[in-house]
Amino acid sequence: MSIRRLPEHLVNRIAAGEVVERPASAVKELVENAIDAGAARIVVRLAAGGADLIEVTDDGCGMAPADMALALERHATSKLPDEAIEAVETLGFRGEALPSIASVARLTLESRVRGHDGWQRVVDNGVVEHEGPAALPPGTRVRVESLFARVPARRKFLRSPRAEYAACLDVVRRLAMARPDIAFMLEHDGRRGLGVQTDESRPARVAALTDRDLADNSVAIDFEREGLRLGGVAGLPTFHRGIADHQYLFVNGRPVKDRLLIGAIRGAYAEMMPRDRHAVVALFLDVPADVVDVNVHPAKTEVRFRDPALVRGLIVSGLRRALDAAGHRAAQRPNGAALGAWQAEPVPARIETPWGGLDLLERPASAGYASFHEHRPSFAPPPMARAEPAWAPPPEANDYPLGVARGQVAKTYIVAEAADGLVLVDQHAAHERLVLERMRRAVADGGVAAQALLLPEVVELDEPACDRLEARIGELADFGLDLERFGPRAMLVRATPALLGAGDVSGLVTDLADELAAFDEALSLKERLDHVAATMACHGSVRAGRVLSVAEMNALLREMEVTPHSGQCNHGRPTWVKLAHGDIEKLFGRK
């Protein structure tokens, strides 16, 4: 079999299979070209999810007619002035996008350089069909019609117009997030799907493109280490989503989807978020060009770092430091369903009391109060019990962010009054976090104090569980847990962490064995220790169902206010919620 050179149009179609997988791929390449051209405003118009029409208009530098012809040839680009591909600073650089798109669609390229006339060039599935003068403002307009119309094998694999539009919207959103200095507008079938203006700060642009509530439930990130800089915003651990579609990652302004970065985010939020939930973050990593390779794949969404461990450590440390600074903050989004459960009881026509019946003449509920006074009984009700004076005046609610304790509900929830509303605290979840942070501080200071048991306790487990515990005896000793192998299927417990007090020793050791079984060997020592500390803290915290004194409740509130991450428990659930005065007024119809 002889070897032959493939024709140019077939080569372009093969390249298009890697560069243009779907309409969103074409949108990404065209918008990146507009950004590289120095545009201040980019408008994207779509029809049928981009399968029928993609039009990208910008006010950038534009192209001369000769450059337009060259731009439609493979591997022709203006973005590599020399051969140093490792030092590329633009989003595009391979010179494949335009010829690849033109080989599988009808492409109309119009451009005008300021001070010159415009020019147009039309290519239909790889064949130049027309070129000549065009009227348009300075900049470039690219129109892609009938994508994959002559490649039915590719066209039939496209998803529904709604799904393809969602992918295009995600691409434009990510690019707009990286460049708050550029105005973006996206239209689909004549309706606007996205519109942001310039002069927005990065956190404001991120919030505008993701969730407006993110601005009030996030922390800013600004961290630098060894020439690498990490910026952006990170949602509070209690502000999470069910899927990871709200994690936006950028390397030198380039949107990427990288497993290393996603894993670092998961590690930073470990023990602060439920395992089936995902953080809301937008991270912007700026690194020297020579420490990252962006030429891994033609789509340019994957990158490779020269020192992955340094990058991962930078992200984990930067996120942890920012979340530590958040203190006791937690996401406060009043649950509409919960508030809706508070329904005003209808006023009955007759109220039965211990002193007789009150006939309210079937008046409407709004007149219930007046009806009661018009038909009040002629005799006085039994006297009320007299309130005893307090030993000391209660503190002012204005002095503390979480307010002062006013009582306890169901032996589980602390009710506190703050200056701006009513605060409910889950005493077990809150104390669990406080114990965990105490243990972390104690380990950092040299180890957790151990409390020797009067009688050592034997805990029976299966042999693999005992093997796992025996392999970690040294690490567990740093947390005050003194273990010893006691035969093939048992562990002897001689001491437990003093912070935990008296508790279920057998349950603690069993849970630790289960946690060690679930550990990924790729986890660092610190991450494994965090798992151990979280499991121990859960066993040493105040349980739901315990009655607390007012002093104990206030002490818990004060410690929460000065403890990092106290807004969520070790499993990611919120430890406190606030019912603002406005929400209370709505419940009573005052607002």
C-alpha cells in the first residue's frame, strides 16, 4: 500500500475534529481571537445553540485583506513573533482555529483596520467563495453558519439546541470572568443570555456571572509564594452547590479544566463541606510562562505545571488562609420553604378558654384582636406567676456578632438575640468545630494532652482494622490517643485525648478504623491527620439533648466568634443561622 499526502481540505477537517468538537469550541476560539485583538467590547450571537449560526463581533485592531487571507491558512498566526512557544502570552497561538472552522461550515470573515476600508472573505466548507469590500465599523466580525452541515457524522452527535447553548454560555461566562475590563454580550435566538459592562472589579464580575449572593458569602483571595500568585474569590464552606459547575479556574488569564487544581480545591475545603457538595470558587493563578505548558492539547483547556506540588500547595494554603480569616461567618440565605411553613393560624368563630367560651361572631382574622376585646369575659383570669429578678443584668446584644443567649429549644438549639436579628445555633455542630480547632492548635503546639484511663479498655475489631490502627499509632499518639495492639483482633486503649473528656472509647476507635480505611494513599500526612482530628472532635463535642446553662451557652457563642471556620461543622453543615428583623416582620405581616 502506497503512502500519499492528504489534500489540504481533508487535513483541515481532521484538525477540526480536535479543535471544533461542538459549537462551544468554535465560540471559544473566536472569542479568544477577539480578546487577543485588544477588543473592549465583544458581542456573540447564536441560533439553534450555535449549530445554525455563530456570530462574534469585536472592536479590536482588525485585519488587513492580506492578513485575512493568511489567517485562513493552517498554522498561520500573528501571536508568535518568534519560535518561543513556551513563552506565549496570548490565548490563541496555534493558527488552527479559523481554517478548521472554515472547513466544516460556511464562514464569513469581515474586518476593518481603523483608518482603512473594510474587507470580506467567504469560505464555504474549505472553498473560497467570495471576497471583496465590506461596510463595518473598525474591528472584526466572524459569522459561522451551518456548522457540520456537510459532515453528517459529526452533526448527528450534537446535542439539543438548549444543551449546546448552555455549553456556549459557559464558555463565554468563563472568558468574561477572566477579563473584567472587556464588555461582553451574548444573544441566543434573539434573546439576551448574558451582558456585563466594563470597569467592574474581579469579585463583582464573578458575582455577576455566577450568583449575586456570592458577593455576601465569599472571601477574597490574595496569596503569593515563590513567584506564583493566587487571586480570586472563594465561597464560604456553607455556600456550596450540588455539582462542580461553579468552579472557575484560570491560569495566566486562560480558562482551564485541570484535575490538579480541582483536587487542590477539594483538599482545601476538606472537613468543612459535605462530601457530596462542591465549593463555589473563581481562582486566578498567575505564574511565569516557563513553569506552565499550555500546548498540551489543541483545545488549550489543559495545562501542565513544571512543579505540580508547589501549585497544589499554593492553592490549598491560599484558600485555607482566606477561609481562616472568615472566622465564624456562614452563608445566610433564608430558606423560603422554611419561612413559608410559618402560617398564620385562622381565627375561629369561637375560642374555648378555661374560663368559658368567647364568641367572635365569625369576623375575619384581621378583626380578631378587636373582637376579643369587645367580647372579653367579665371575670378576671387566674393570676400569673411573678418573675424572679436576675442575679445580674444580661449583656447587651449589640456587643457581640452572634448576640447573647436567651434560651434553648429542644435541648439542641441555642436561641440568641443579636443586634440585627435572631440567631439559632446547633450546639452539637458548633462545639464539634470548636473541639476540632482546639485539637489542631494543640497538635501544632506539640501534641494533644492525654488522659490516662483508670482501667485500659479493650476494643475488638477485625484484623485489617487493627492493622490500620497499628500502622498509625504514632500519629494517633500526637492527638492524645494511646493505643496498643492486643492480639490479632483487638486494640488496647490506655489513654484518650483530654479535650474529649469521658466518652465512648469503643465508638471512637471503631470510627477511626473506618476513617483510615477510607483514606486515599495520595493524601498528605496533614490531610490524614485532619481526618483523624475531625473524627475525634465529633466524639468529644456537646451532644444534642443536653441542657446547657445560660453561662455555658454564652461561652459557646463567644468562642465561636473567635474561632476560624466556626460557621460550619466538620461535615460542612452550618452551625448557626440568622433570622433577620426583616424576616421576622414578614412572618407577622408587618412588612
